[in-house]
Amino acid sequence: MLETGVEILVPASAAWKLLTDTSRWPEWGPSVSRVESAEQYIGPGSTGRVQTIIGIWLPFRVTEFVAGQRWGWEVAGIPATGHRVEPLGPHRCRVVFEVPLPATPYLAVCRLAAQRIKRILEQEQLHQ
């Protein structure tokens, strides 16, 4: 696995909430334009489908889930990215994307997603 991540000046719980909220994936996911899922917040075994930026709908299934810490998924039956939140103190955390070696070029997309997450969360923190 390859990883990319970013430190964010928010509690880990805020980052986790954003990462697991399917309604917000298009805000930070560069390759996701829409999401359909029976659950707004994913959990173990959650399923649904994502529409890619080129318009193709792909099914997803959450395959790994440790509440508050990490989740991973399959997209179209293929193991995809892992998403991790590491607390670094009461008001600071690190968000990490894990990318399988065969998907190395996707690491750049995940870097962009991490930066978007940082911007979204730190802006929300300022407005609270």
C-alpha cells in the first residue's frame, strides 16, 4: 500500500464524520460526482453506487470498518482506497488515504482529496 495524508487542525471526530458521510463525498472526492446509498453514514458492509466524473455509475461495498479510525471499500468489485483518521491531540488529526500498489497513479487524486478535506474542515472550524 502507498499512502498520502494531511494534518488538519480539527478533532479526529470531525474528519471521521466527513469521511463517512456519503452525501459529502462529491465535495472532496475528485473522481466522485454523485453517490447513492441507503445510508448517509457508512458502516460495516454498507453498499451503494458512485457516479464518476465521466458519468459512469459503479457499485461500492465497504469491506473494512473500524469506527472512528479506518474504512476501506471495493468499487466495482475491485479493492480500492482505504481511509484513515489518526488523532494527534484533542484538536488535531491526520487524514490518510491508502492506495493499492497497482493503483499508484491514483495517489495524485488522493492527495487532492486530502487537501480538499483539509480546506473544508478548517473552513467549517472557523465558522463555528
